Amino acid sequence: MIQIIDRRDFIKQSAQTAATISLAAIAGEPLVASTKQLFKISLAQWSLHRALRKKELDNLDFARTARFDFGIGAVEYVNQFFNDKAKDRTYLGEMLKRSRDNGIENRLIMCDDEGALGDSDEAKRRQAVENHYKWVEAAKFLGCKMIRVNAQSQGNYDEQMKLAADGLRRLTEFGAKAKIAVVVENHGGLSSNGQWLTGVMKMVNHPMCGTLPDFGNFRVSNDEEYDRYKGVTELMPFAKAVSAKTHDFDERGEETHTDYHKMMKIVLDAKYNGFVGIEYEGDRMSEPDGVRATKKLLERVHQELQARPK
């Protein structure tokens, strides 16, 4: 029997289908309709750091959790959760297999605790650069596009810029051989000063070195908080990834520290249409609920910005 659908029902069903396709697409799924996809969503492993540290979640199960618990098809790893496995190809092979089995795209590895890339001591700076080589190689093995590093240094404003640029340039040249980009997050100290980090990027001047603007990490010191909207605006021209940091939500589902509608407009106005990584860091709701709340907010903002006048 052929079911006859009147015009109003057809329009309603078409709109619902388009919305469903759009939400699936920005969660890292292939776009299968003509709906314009403004950005895609990935999941940063740090969102579940408490569960991982308590061994409630194993690093090897992260890919499956992203897919089946949150409906997200791309992930960002943190080296802290497999820090002794960077050269273990058996372990990395299992990570890769599980990501493939669950249809997950491995995007990047966030690297910490490998030394200051802008150390004022030449030997220590060189060692810090070399300490990151294994993560470049692990990222390549896992099919990632980049590693995220820190631009930690010592000295005055200009000295730190030169030192950080030197370390980053050396590491970037190594990464470029493997086609792995090196991206810097605003992550405390002068790296949370948008003008400073922009200056570092210009000094490195390499297409494989960029930024990973984090919406929330703009605490330069105990006494100084850099304007997050100004900072993200400054960092976006160099962005190869974006971190959607969240802590708390109000009754409308809006993040209480960051105006996501304003922030995501800044991101899109910079002509960025890549992945935006969920990084829930709050403690007023469970980690899974925080991830879901962030995803819901990003999906709502995506729809709002999709509908804005061209």
C-alpha cells in the first residue's frame, strides 16, 4: 500500500531528517546530505580523566566509549593515560585496532610532562624536543594528524618567545618528516597570552606548526586573566584544532564561563571548519553528563549558526 503524505507532514518530516543528519555529521560522522557542515565534534580524552585515573575506564576502551556512549566518531588522546606505551607497537596496535573496529578517527595526542620546549638551558631544551619524538611516531602509527604540546619557557616576554619558537621549530621539522603537525595550546604562563603565542607562531613560521585554542585556558598568572574572546580571535588564524572547554551549565544548558554562541562565531569567522574537541573539566555533574551537555550545546550552536543570514 502506498502511504499518502500531505504537504505539511512532508515538510515536517524533511526538516526532522535534515536536523538528524546534521547532528550526526557534526559528531564526526560522514556528511551524507547537502546540509552545510560548519564544524565537526571530537572527544578529548581529558573529559574522562577522573574515570581513567580511577581505572573505571581503560585507555583501550576510550574509542568504544566515544562511539557508543556519546555518538562521537573522532577522538583526541592524552599521553598521560598510556605514557609508558609510546614505543610499544603491540599496545599501540591494539589502540589502532579498537579505534578502527568502532569507526573512530584518531585526531591527535596531547603531550605533557616531556620537558619545556622553551627551556633556557640549551641541553634541556634539546632533550625536551627529543622527548617528543616518540609521540610524533606514535601519532603517525595511530593515524593521527598532530600532537599537542606546551610552549613552556623561562625569562622575560621576548626571551621566552625566542626560546619557545626555537624548540617548536626543531620539533616541527621532525614532525613534518612524518607529516605530523605540532600544535600549541594556550596552557598557562605566557602561552595563555594570545599576543605572545601569536608572536611565537610567526617566529616559527612553519606550515606544520599551529595552535589549538582552548576556550578556557587564559590564566596567565594568579594575578592576570587574558580575555578569552580576544585570545581565541588572535589564535584562530593559526588553528589546526579547537578545544571546547566546559565547566558548568545553567538551567538553559548554556556554559556559565563562556558564551559559546559568541565564541563559536569567532571560530567560524576565522574560516575554520575542522574538529572542535569536547573537553569537559567540571565537577558539578558526572563526566559522562558533562560530555553530553557540551555536545548538546555545540549541536545547538551549530544549528543556530547554520541558520544565520549569509
